[in-house]
Amino acid sequence: MAIDLKNLTIEKAHEALMRGDYSAQDLAQAYLDNITAKNAELNAYLEVYDDVIAQAVRADRMIAEGTATLMTGIPIAIKDNILFAGKHASAASKILENYTATYDAHVVQTLKAVGAVIIGRTNMDEFAMGSSTQTSAYGVTRNPLDTSRVPGGSSGGSAAAVASDMALVALGTETCGSVRQPSAFCGLVGLKPTYGALSRSGIIAMGNSLDQVSPFTKTVSESEILFNLLSRYDSMDATSVPDNMRTAPAKKEIKKIGVPRSFFSGGGLDPRVLANFDASLEKLRAVGYEIIDLDLPILKYSLAVYYIIMPAEVSTNLSRFDGIRYGLSADAANLLEVYEKSRGEGFGKEARRRILLGTYVLSHGYHDAYYNKALAIREQISVALAKAFESVDLIMTPTTPSPAFKIGEKLEDPVAMYLCDIFSAPANLSGIPSIALPSGFTDDGLPLSIQFMAPHWGEDALFAVGRQFENTLQS
């Protein structure tokens, strides 16, 4: 039978599998057929795993034995920086081109345990450094809604896989908008959970104090399903938060939405994005939400702070890729040349740029002037957001300053590319959860998006407002 992949959700697929309308093998094959038809153009997948059908056979066995859960047999894609034992994981970099993972990431362990079908690894910006999936060493990923445009980044391959029905859902990682921004560009729901909610064990690190595994889905309910499955303490991750410290805000009716209007009134915001944002506010006001203007001038420093802290952590994390222990190792006459050639040939332009910037801000004489000052302002941003949540339940902004841009449009202008992250940075710096929601389309069919931020462990509030906003779009 033909499976309607376009309108399929986790819940619908689960019900069909339980009824026996089709098997997990049938479902997996439908996605594999779509990948065969579409991936050559979109370049969403870097590798489709050779054991997909074998995984589906196991899922069918679990269904037959009565041990299936909601995610059993559900096809999911994972970003190329998430380890799957025995499979390649390159972080879209030449320096890790032939690296084979020796263990499973914690999130992969969890997916395997419930019988999910992991289809393959998806393209990304090299080491998650980018906002467009153009810095990958393995080619550009194209936006399925308009192949002349980027899908966003750094998790653009995962977004494109879901938006093109080459996976039902997918995992990416967020360091600063790397799931929310591609979700906005591809018309998807993108959740950035509370920092420490999902284990970072088995994730190729970019910025340790910022990175968080995050799901791509078509609906809010699916995002909630994945969050509830994967949000668990992991003793192998020092940043994973123990269960007894995961204190959610007191349950109450979500009524007050704060809008830091000054944060996006300084120019640079596409008029179509602003008009859609205002229309979305009116939809929420019409269903009973109170909209409150917030004064949060500190937020304007978020992006500058991020682009000091992140490169500093990149510089430290990527120092391990030296041509000695694993990955690319260039032939050279001595040890220093091995380092220089391996890193020079293995890292792309954007990775080298951020390594150099991070090394600079951590160097003697500049550490206090840049890095320590950025840490202090980061703390002030966190305090200001916590204070704001005393008077409002959620904070709402546009997800991105513009719809998806053309391939090549910002590639030679790093500052313009970095500005794509402007609305993402506050949540990543403070560790609070945020969700990006489709909110309409431009006249020429490009997706638009809004995002909500909640206090730490406030994911339930994000899911509640997300579902209600979805309903306003359907009514």
C-alpha cells in the first residue's frame, strides 16, 4: 500500500503499525525509496545506513511480541556529529572523513532500546559552524521548499530530511539556533531543550557550555514525544542534570506572553517577518493571551557575547584533532608539520576562522578583556531573563531575521551570516528552553516562524502554547 508520508506523524505511524496496516519494514522502505528519488539533489544525507531494513525487522518483532513503544519502527535521521557505534561520524569535516564511532551516543542508545529505525547521518555545517549548511566538506544541502535556497544550519541536513519526507523525524544539535533556524527555513517545529536535559555523551563537541541535542518534527506533539523519551539523566555526561534537580516551574495557566520589542526594532528585520510576527501576536491575543511589552536592553549584547564564548570553546575542543590520534593525518617530515598539514588540510575556512578567533580571545592579554567580560555579561543576560519570567510566562520573538536566503548569498560575508543567529543566542547563553513554530508563508511560499522561550525546565509550557498556536493556524 502507498503510505502518505507527507501527512504522517509519529502517532499516526504508531497506530498504523499497531493495526497492521503496514509493517515497520514497509515504512522504512517507503523512506528509503524517497531518499533514492530526492537525496541526489538535496544532499540531506551523507550516508544511509546499510542495516535500515534489519532495524525495521527488529521493530516488527517487538510489535509482534507486544513490547513496542510509541517510537518503535519510527524512521529517524541523526546529524553527522552524533555517534552510532560502527558507523562513520565526520561532523561534515575532512579531518574526520574516515572516523568510525566506537560507541553509541546516549540518545542513540535510547532510540535503539525502543526500536526506532535510524536511517542515516545527515549533512551539517562543518563541526556545526554555520547557519546554512554551506560549510560542509561534502557539499551544500538544499532547501526542499526552494532548492535555490539554504535549509539553514548547522543542522540543515536533518531539517531537509524531514521537510522532504526522507525521515519522519530527526535529531540535530543546537549551539546557537542550529535547530530552530533550520526549522524556520524549512517549515518545521524545532525544540531547543533546557541545557542538560538531553545527554551530550557521544556528541562531537563544538561549544560544551552551549551544545544541546534537539529534535526536528512536523508537529508540536511529536516534539514532545521525542523530548519525553530522550530527556533523562546520564552519568556519562558531566553536564547532564540529575532528575532531582529538574525542577519545572509551578504548573499554572499560561496567559502572559512577553515581547522584548526593542530587541528586534533596531533594523535588519525583514518586513515580512515583522508583519507575520505581529499577525501571530494577534492570533494569540484573540485566544486569550495577554501580550506584555518587556524592556530587556541587555539582549542586544547576546550575539556579541556568543561569538566570544563559542570560538573560545571551539578553539579548545578542536585542539584534539591534531593528525595523531584519529582522523586525517598528513605525511610530513616532523611532528610540527604533521600538526600544521593535518589541520590545514582537514579544517575548512569557517572552522579555521573560529579556531583563530577563539585562540585570540583566550590569549594572554586578551583573556580578561574579551572572554572574562563575555562570561560576566552572559550571567547578566541569564539574570535578566529570569527576572522577566517573574512577570510573564513566556517570551516571544521572531525565530530568524529573514526567510531562507539564496545559496551563496551570505557565504563571503561572515558577519551577515552570524547575524542570522541573533534571536537564538539568548536561550543558548542562558540555557533556557525555546521552541520554533511555523507561523505562515511569504507571498512566494517561503516559511516563516516564531519562537517562544520559557524558564528552565519549562518545556511543558512551550508544548502547551505550541499546540494552541498550531490550532490557530488550522482554524
